[in-house]
Amino acid sequence: MKILRGAGITTTVGCIALLSACGQSDAPSGAAQTQNESVQTQAQTPAAQPAATPAASQPDRAAQLERGRYLVETIAGCGNCHTPHNPDGTLNQEMAYAGAYVITEPEFVAYAPNITPDMETGIGSWSEEDIVHALRNGIRPDGRVLGPPMSFPWYRRLSDTDAYAIAAYIKTVPAIRNEVPRSEYHIPLEGYGPIVTSVPDVPRDDPVRYGEYLAGPVGHCMDCHTTLVMGRNDMAQLGRGQNVFRQPFNMPWTAIAANITPHEDGIGGWTDEEIKRAITQGVSRDGRQLLPFMPFELYDDIEERDLDAIVAYLKSIPPLPTIPPAQ
Ligand code: HEC
Ligand code: HEC
């Protein structure tokens, strides 16, 4: 089975941010774009330095680190790519965040780098601002533009609070020495749009909006689950799924992202509990065990309130029938 893409891309693995990012310089269009209104950007060249940081204004460092730990270890799932996988698909925690998951596509061979604070082989010399700039703008401190499959087009909308919390936490994980090769891209990497300098918090008392924020910019559920057209998430097919992942993590199977819209082909008719069970335990409505490419292992510890928000959001998106992937 093959996924049809404009540029002839065939997914073998990986989160599809890769494709929303391939050779493109815009954030995801459509719904994501409209949510982008409050994101502040500045007209700068991609090599420009990040603007002044709000990190210093964070009063409670312990709370910040806890927030960062929660996001990184659960819904943001950074380890899914930056921690090596054991042969059975589980994460090798002894090498947590030390790289390197290799993603091979016709367009690139990407290595998820060592993001532990090791000074030589990791990002120990990076400031928290550097990490935030890399996450939201896809630009390293040396000015090099980072490439797919990391979900930069979605991470652009990470709030200052959360982006700095993630950066602060990543700087506290054990430093591990592990040399990771440099990725090779055969596509132009031109950045992801105007430089993001500041993003306000999304109010948590609005479940649909906060759920959108969790399922999009933080967890990029919608990256895997939004149909790709010409290598990019087609926001008119938000949540429709059907993206094909062939042998992810070198596992001997192909995973197809499910339709998670409220259509009867998707999660229409599911109870909230059934949806939450699929997210946190990887069990479909009919009891089928989902393939672990759906990162339920990491989602197991998502807080109940956040799950409620995600469910509220998923139920709010337009219902769409499934269109099976091209063969
Ligand atoms: C879908 C896989 C994937 C996920 C999920 C992911 N990353 Fe990445 N990340 C990558 C790849 C691949 C690169 C290297 C891109 C390149 O070489 O241009 C990268 C690069 C980076 C870099 C730049 C490091 C360097 O030395 O250049 C940082 C920092 C980073 N990621 C942090 C994170 C954090 C924090 C998270 C979670 C919020 C995260 N990543 C989630 C795949 C991923
Ligand atoms: C790395 C890609 C990826 C990410 C990220 C991801 N999913 Fe999935 N998801 C999948 C795949 C692939 C399947 C289908 C697995 C299978 O059929 O065994 C799936 C299945 C599901 C199902 C079950 C649907 C059914 O019909 O059984 C739900 C619900 C779901 N995902 C919701 C989410 C939510 C919510 C998030 C974010 C918190 C998320 N997914 C993040 C890839 C992903």
C-alpha cells in the first residue's frame, strides 16, 4: 500500500509534520491559521536571534519544571522520536532523549538529535531561549533551519508558558553522551514563516479551545490524523486521517491514522470514556488493540481534565466520512 502525495512522497515512518513542512514556509493553513491570530511574529530573517524572553517573568520555577515534565513526558511526546525504541517498540529509557530515531524518506534522512544537556553531543550549550526558538521557528542557534518530521508548523502556536516550560525541563534531564549524525535533506529548508516571538496562553476554562491547543500545537494529534494532500496537512480534512505509516520504528506493520472526526465512520457515537480509553490505553471502541504508532503509551498519564478538553474539541470538529487511502 502506498500513500499518494503530490511530490511522490511515500511515508515509511514518522510523524507527518514532515510533510506539512516539506519545502514549505507557511504554518498549517485553514483552522490552524485562524487560531494563529494572537501569535506575535516579527519580520526577521530566519537567522535572526530570538527576541527578549519571558522566561525571567516565570515566578515559580518548580511549577514551571513540573509543567514542562508533564508536557514532555505525556502529550507532547518528544521522546517518541528523541528516545530510541527497543525492538518491541517500547522506549529505551536508559537513553532518554539522547537520539536517534532515523526517518528515511525520498526527501531526507532525518536523525532525531540528542536533546539531553550533554555539552558535546547534546544541547547543553543551548539557552532556554535557544530551545524555544528552535521549537517554534525551527531555527538552531547557529542559524541552520531544522527540517521535518518534527512538527514545527504546529509548534509555532506553543504558548510562551508551555514552550519555556518544555525548554526548562529538557535542560534538567540526565546528560547522555551520544553522537548523532547530521540529517540530510534533499529539499530546501526555508523556515516556517515569520519568526514567532510571543504566544499567549489559551484559556483552560474553554474546553474546546484548550482541547484544540492540546490536540494541535502541543500534542500534534492533528498532524498524524489530518489527511495529507500534496505532502501537507489538508485542514479541510481535519481529523479525517488515512495517512499511511509504513514500518514505523522498523516495526513489521503498517499503521493507518484513524478518522477521529465525529462522523459515524470516526468517533461519532463513541462515549467520552471510549474515546479516552483509545487515547490512553490504545483500545478501539470494539476492543481491538491499536498499533503502538498511536502513542498511547505516553498518553497514559494525560490529566483527566486535559482528556476532557481533547474529547470536547474532537466532538466539535466537522464530521467527515472516511475516504480509504490510495493504494
Ligand atoms: C516526529 C519526531 C519528533 C518529535 C515528536 C519531536 N522531535 Fe525534535 N527533532 C526531530 C528531528 C528529526 C530533528 C532534527 C531535524 C534536523 O536535523 O534538521 C529534531 C530536532 C530537535 C531540536 C534541535 C536539536 C539540534 O541539535 O539541532 C530540538 C531542540 C528538539 N528537536 C526538541 C524537541 C522537543 C522538546 C520535542 C517535544 C516537544 C520534540 N523535539 C519532538 C524529531 C522530532
Ligand atoms: C504519530 C502519529 C499519531 C499521533 C501523534 C496520534 N495518533 Fe491517534 N492514531 C494514530 C494511528 C496510526 C491510529 C490507528 C492505529 C490502528 O489502527 O491500530 C490512531 C488511532 C487513534 C484513535 C482510535 C480510533 C479508532 O477508530 O480506533 C483515536 C481516538 C486517536 N488515535 C486519537 C488521537 C489523539 C486524541 C491524539 C493526540 C492526543 C492522537 N491520536 C495522536 C496515529 C497517531
